[in-house]
Amino acid sequence: MNRFALLHHPKIPQSEALAAEIAEWLREHDRTVWLGSVWDEQTIAERIADFDLVIPMGGDGTTLRTARIAAHYGVPILGINLGRVGFLAELTPSDWRVKFPDLLAGRYWIEERMMLHAEFWRDEEPQQGFEALNDVVISRGELARIVRLPTFVDGGYLTTYIADGLIVATATGSTAYALAVGGPILPPELKNILLVPIAPHLSMDRAIVLSQGAKVEVQVSTGHRAILTVDGQFHVELQHGDRVFVQASEYVSRFVRLQERVYLYQTLMERLTKHGQWV
């Protein structure tokens, strides 16, 4: 790898300083480097195809934002964790100097993770489409009132969730919001879709793992406002009668890994123990 894009988080001062430090090191090793802000998505999208690797520095949200852009161009990413949990990041600020020689020498592997494509429809017309690495969530608005979500899989009726909402997640997203509401943990290489209800009331209360290639339709039935959320970063107001369609995206996220291929479970235990979820 010879061409690197380093993306800092504008609200994390340590991130910009770290990006400058890494840039200096890479230039000393005769690599081409560009520095930018992870929030400047338009500039990133215009330039990203010119790079061999993109390195976002921040939390999981920073990595998610970068992954969605990079996936359109097939460019891999390598996250450096400056956030609280960092499930998606590969390195920390304390170990990049140790690991980067392996990176430059080609001693890494590429992990591909499935993404989701979601569209919402109103009055039989498509309104907006999104790509997601973690999840697509259909949920109630600010009022503490349930929504009814008739749900179909591959055109056949599954059930009507009566709940605060429904999470449609990838294997990557199984360690995010889906885990917080009791969903199972899936290996990241799986291409299944996970359905997890949020606070269900007198309705299906178990997570369901759908087969690879499944297509999900969720209808919105509510007397008030509902919300569509994509990776926790895009929010769209939904109305009664709207429909949300979710299936595997044509794009995949590509992560550079310097750890062993069995890294996931060790990382998972470390993160959950560190943050007090398990002891």
C-alpha cells in the first residue's frame, strides 16, 4: 500500500494530532498521504478512489461513516479507536507504530462484511435509499407509544411486531443496538439478516436470523410519528402506511485486519468486560 487517506474527527482533538503524527511517519516511509475530516463526506467521496487505504480515527460512528463511503469504491479501511467501545476498529493510538510495519510489508488480510440496502416508500413511490453497515431501525417517535409493524420476508407474511420498534441488522450490527436489546452475536463473515424487536408487547419477542439473500418488508401502522434510523446516523420521519424494504446491499465493507482471523471473540470479551456489560 502506497497511498493513504487519514481522516480525523473534528470534535476529538486527539484525532487530528494523531493523524498528523501518522502522516509524518508514513511520509518518512515514502508513502503518499492526504489528511481530511471524516465529516467532509463530499470531499472524501471525490478523492477516495485515489487511495489504497483509508484510516478513520474516532469511535465506531466514525468508522461506520467512513465504511459507507469507502464501500462504493471498494477501498478498504483500517480504524484506529478513539471512542468508548471500538468494536470495528483494528488499532489503538498506543499500538499503531508496532503494527504499521506489518501493514506496509503486506502482512494483513482483508475482511469483507455485508451491508444492507434500505428504501422507504410512501404512496407506492420510493422516497429515499440508504446503505447501512450496522442496522436499519424502524421505531416509535418521541412519544412513549408503541408502533405496529406488519413484517414480510421474501413476500410472505411473518408477523406483526407490536413494540417500540424493530431492528434489521447485519452480522456486524449484531454487536451494536441489536446486542443491547438481547439479540444474538453473529460471526462477522455471515451474510444473514437479523430481526430483533425492541420492547415487544404481546407479540413476537424473539430474535430471528434470516437466510442469506432474504428480503424484508416492514409496514408502518401508527396513529402518530415513527422514525427510520440508519446506522444511528440518518433519521427519517415515517407516516402511517409507509413501507420500508431491506435487503443485502450490492456493496460490501472491506476491513484491513492485522490480527489473527479468530480475533473477534477475544475483542468482544475485552470490550464487554471493560465496559461492564459482562463480568
